[in-house]
Amino acid sequence: MSNFLFASIGKKFIMSISGIFLFLFISVHLTVNLLLIFDDSGELFNLGAHFMATNLIIKIVEPILGLGFVVHILWSLVLSYQNFMARPIGYLTKSRSVSSTWASRNMLILGSLVLVFLVIHIINFFWDIKFNPGKLNTVYINGGEIEDTYTLVASLFKASVIYDILYIIGGILLGIHLSHGFWSSFQTLGLNNRNWMKRLQRISYIYAVIIATGFAIIPLYFLIKF
Amino acid sequence: MADKILKKLNIKVWRQNSASEKGRFETYPIENISTGASFLEMMDILNEELINEGKDPVAFDHDCREGICGTCSLYINGRPHGPDTEVTTCQLHMRKFKDGQTITIEPWRAAAFPVIKDLVVERSAFDKILQAGGFVSVNTGGVPDGNAIPVSYDDAEESMDAAACIGCGACVAACKNSSAMLFVSAKVSHLAKLPQGKVEAKRRARSMIAKMDELGFGGCTNTGACEVECPKSISISNIARLNREYLVARFSE
């Protein structure tokens, strides 16, 4: 098994599986986040966030998710290093845009930028929600007292134009990363053929556009409305 | 109508005396090249001039000069086999270049393809991958009657499309990771799609991938550059098949 994990296709298999796991996470994450813009009182989002925080399945999946991120990042570094070593002397002239997309060639850079965004994002919200609940106010909804996550998120977006722009850029970067990553993960698993090649690539772009606009629209909404 | 003449070109070419010595670029001006000349004919003219001047001619690989042997290589102006699609360098014509242009010619760059001299690289790594599994070792018996072994039209077509690979190495040269996945996938696919080759499909994928990794080729990141630069337009759907064969082989153990 150990040679499988370090064979070229084995490493790509790990990237693909962890990537698909992260697609699922990001889709759920976006769904809950969109509650932010459908109810300005924040009640809907607070209920959604409370459900996510207390749901047993989510609690079980959460550490696996963390592991998914770590594996995806570590393996990408190992892969990139080995791919880099496969060409000790580079070319003087390159016309790469003729034959491949920018996103497909720069997944490491895109991924690194998304990681930088992720760290900022965790410091902004996740850390306080998870480990510093005293910082959050509480609200009463339907007779129960729950954390006011909405105010934490909305106040940042209402107060800071810089954060708004940062989150918009974060969403777009993630979308570009996924535009290649989505179909690529199926290709790596062998779940592709000449009929599905174009279809998968198209689905990949649609998925990427949904994720990018979905995440970008939230700070944009607060930027324009407040 | 006579072909136009390119009055002057600057040929910037990689010169390296041997595998162990360091290389460098050198620029040679060349005059009056017909647009009807092939790229390799231009190289021949350049070499004749170099020989007349008492200089060492530029070493480059070539053989059939009709696009079927896969011997000619050359990374021309940032692209394997130069600025044309579905051609080898011998099929590339000088009409693809402009008068006064500087043409940069580099060897294939990959750890697994070391430079022997100038533009000639050692491509025996491909042979080693083939020796690892690119064959049918089961006894296929005598020559069967026509149509005795049923092969569907689609399978036959896909197999033939993959078999069009001439092993030139443009996929490795084009890939940002110097990955040989397109080559390996073509060799695995053209056999895996036919009844005689299907028997050993899993073992073949495993041993060829193991050899590919051992020889220092990079991994595939699905940029698709190989397919675009391949003179035979081998589809990256073959890479999906290779991944599938390999993963099934690993997980069925």
C-alpha cells in the first residue's frame, strides 16, 4: 500500500479523493452561507449555523474535513516537488497558452492563494465560533438561546470594505481553482472517456461559476446594501 | 507559383558538445530560405553553411521525414514540433515563419530525456517503459479466420487511434511536469481495447507506470497540453483509461 500512495497515480488518487471531499464541503458551506443574503434579520442564518454546529453528522465529519485539507495540501506539495524535479533544465521560450489553460498550469499558485484566504477566513470567523464562543452574543429564536453568528459575519462585512473585497477575491480564486480541479479529479479516477470529456469540462466550469459567484455575491451584497 | 523567400532568419539554437558538458545558446543568421522548405531542410542548409565555415554542424534527430517514425524532435519557439498542429518537425514548413524572425530551437527538456549532443536527446526511456509491459505475452495461437475474434467498430477505432502514437516524446516535452502519461496511456490503450491485449491489461498498466515513475517522469496534472501538441492527436481520454486500469489493478489485489 505504501508504494501505491507514493506512485504517481497513487498520489494523484489521493489528490482527487480529497478534492472531491472538499467539493462536497464547499457546496454545503455555500448553501448555508447563502442564508446570509436572504434574511437581513439574521434569523435564518443563525438557525442554519446553529444546526451545523450541533448536528451529529457534521461533528463527525468536521475532523475528517480538517484532515482532508491537510492531505490535499501536503500531497500537492509532494507532487509539485516531484513534477518540478522531472525537468531540471527549463525552456528558454514557452508558448504554453496555446495548448493549456492558465488555471490548469497554476493549480499550486491558485491553491496557495486559496490557502492564504482560508487562514484569514478561519481567523475571522471559525476560530471565534469554535474556540471563543464568549465573544459571540446570543439571540433568542423560537424560545431557544443560540449564538448570534449572523452579527459576527454581517458586522465584519458591513464595517470593512477591504474584507468585502478580500472575500470576493477569495471566492473567485476558489472558482478558478475548481474550474480545473473538478473535471480533473474525475479524470484522475478514470471516470472519464471521449464522450464525457467535454461534458465533464463543461460541468466543471458551471460548478466553478456557481461556487465563485455564490461566495462572491455575499460580501458584494453587504458592500452594496449597507 | 513559386514559393516566397525568407530573406533573413536568426536561428537561436542550443549547442551542447556532450551529455556531461554544459550547453549554451548560439545564434546563426541564415539567408534566402524558401517558404516551401521543411524545417529540417532549413536545418540542413544551416548545417551545410556551418560545415563550409569549418564549424561543427548542429546535431538533430531525423529519419523518415514523412511524419511516421517519431524520430525528429525539436522544441521550436516554445512548442514541441513548432508552430503547427498535428505535425512532426519534418512536416513543419518554413511558411509558418516570418522574414527576419528569430527562431529558438531547444531540445526536449526532461530528466528522463538527457541531452546527448545539441538537440539530440536520449529517448530510450520510452523503450524501457515498453519493455516493462507494452506487449502481449499470451499465446494467441495461429492466424485466426477473419471476423473469428469479434471486435466492435468503436473498440477497433479507439485502439487504432491510440496505436497511432509514434513515440516521439512531444507529450513529455509539452507537459509542464515532463510526464509520459500520454505515451504510456496510448500504449496501454491500443492493447487494452483488443481481445488479445485485454488479458494482461491490469498487469501492463501497473508495470509500465512503475517503470515510468522509476525513470523520473513527472505526474499528470491534466493540463491537456500533450493532446494539443501530439502530432497524432492522441486523446487524453486514454489517460483516463490508464488511470482506471491502474486503479482497478491496485484495488483488486
